[in-house]
Amino acid sequence: MFPAESEPAPRAFDASADEPREWEPEREPEMGEVPSVAELMPENKGGDDDISLDDLLDEIIKAGE
């Protein structure tokens, strides 16, 4: 079946439009620096990059205190 000639042509998507559409989520505000586990760990621990889960858990607990 052919579309009726009276139907409007689909609109092209305009990516330059800044206004949000109904189906788009609201924009979230910019977040600052997200902390990571690397910031909690000591810099030099014997030159070994591997760390045990127990050591990691201890550092997380210390950071929360």
C-alpha cells in the first residue's frame, strides 16, 4: 500500500536545536572530579601494582572514617 499523498513528509532531525524534545531526558549538571580507588591507595607499595582485596577493603574502611 502506498502512503496517501496528503501525508506530510517526515521531518529531518535537527541536531543543532538546543531545546529538549519530549522523549529526551533532561540534561544533568556537570559533575566535578569523581574520586577513584587509586586516590586512596599508597603510592609505593613494593613496586607491585597488584593489591589484595583485604588491603583494598582496609583502605576503603579507613577512608570512610
